[in-house]
Amino acid sequence: MAWWFENGWSLVQGAKPGMKELSPDNIAALDRTDFNPLMFNLTPDAKMHQSWSINREVTLTLFSLARCEQLYQRHLVNQASAQLQKSH
């Protein structure tokens, strides 16, 4: 779960018109350092990424569980590689 908090979603400036919207009352300025997607009780879909506009300023994307699994496996391989590099 800790890996997902860091890598399972993205928050980028800008939002397309017509996107599903989230409008939190208590967030004046959004940035990745203090944002938590769980504050909206959102859960990732098994197969498809999901995106929302937040205050029509920022786009939140939750990566699909399938994509998160791919990214997590890549993370584990990179970690193991880094450990091998350190041991040589």
C-alpha cells in the first residue's frame, strides 16, 4: 500500500472540460506533497485508469490495478538491480 501512495496515481496541472469533477472544500492549493487520493474514498479500477478534474485546475488519475502491478514489478526489479550494483 505504501508503494501505491507514492506511485499509483498522478496529479498534474490542468484539466479538460467535461471531466468528472471532484470539488474538495478544504483544498485551496493542490500539490503532490500533501495530497492523498484516499481523502476522496476513491479506489482504482482493475483494468482502466480513472481521471477526475479537481476544482477544474488539476487532473487526478488513478492508475488501473493492472498497470500498478506492472509498475510495482518493475520497481522490485530495479530495487534488486540496485542491490546487486551495491554488492559489487
